[in-house]
Amino acid sequence: MLKAELRKKYKALRKALSTNHIDDLSMSIANQLLKLPIWDLSFYHIFLAIEEQKEVNTDYILNILSGKDKHIVISKSDFETRNMMHFLLTDSTIIKKNEYNIPEPIDGIEILNDKIEVVFIPLLAFDKKGHRVGYGKGFYDKLLSECKPETIKIGLSFFEAETEITNVFESDVRLDYCVTPKSIYRF
């Protein structure tokens, strides 16, 4: 299926989810993540969910990371340059929604891409080969291409894998894992 078709399909599927169902599915995803061999690292990049887009609620993952005393990295997006700046999430970090309702840090301790060891990636759909469909702005492809090759890339999805995304680009960065409420896909 083409990316545009998948975006339309999965936006509609997410729109149909209730807040309670999103929380239940998000907790299941967080519990699945505990089964992955990723917890001996230090710097974990995570997105803060856009509630209006009915994204995976990452609060449960944030709690796991805090409980394991990990360095949590969050981003601020520049829509003109398509760059993201990364900041350490601390007790004093001030979060504010931008014009696209993305919760972002105002400022803080900047973290460079080469420090990031694990990236949790928002997505709309993914396939059995580890390709993913996001919102189409390219922020995560750019981030992932600038991280170290050994950085672990983990997609988070409410839904299971599609068979194939047919219009994949060379610049698309594949996932290492995708975690759903019921499954862990390894690529």
C-alpha cells in the first residue's frame, strides 16, 4: 500500500480510539518494551504524545525510564529547517505545546545526536520489513540518519504490521523493532 493511503487509513483508525482505549493500549506497549534487551543503555530519546493526533501515550514509558534512572531526551522541532534540537528532560524542564500541538521543551541542557542510544519513534503505520509511515515531514528520518549506526530504533504502534509499504525511499530509515500492544517485531 502507498504511504498516502496508509496515512489516511491509520489516521481514521486512531481517530476511532477512545482516550481510555489509548491508555490501555499504551500501557500494553510499555509492558512489551520491558521484554526488549535495551535497558542497559543510558540515553533514551522519546516523543511526547500529541493528544489531538491520538498518539501512543508515552507517559508509561517515561515512568519506566525514570524508574530505571535513565537519561531521557526530548526534542524541539524547527519546521523551517526540519531539524530537531534535543534536550535532557529534568525536573526543571518546562514543556509547552507548539503551534502543531506538539509538547516541547522551552530550553534546557542540549544533547547531541551522537549521545542518543535508543529512539522511540511515533508512526502511523509500519510494514513487516521495518519501514514506517509517519506524518511525512521527515523529522525522524533526518534524526535517525544523524545518530550513530548502532542507535536502536523502536517504533510504537497501536496496530499490527502491514505486509508492505510500496513507495519506500532510499532516505527512509528502517526500524530495528516495532512494538504493538500484542507483538514485538524485530527487523
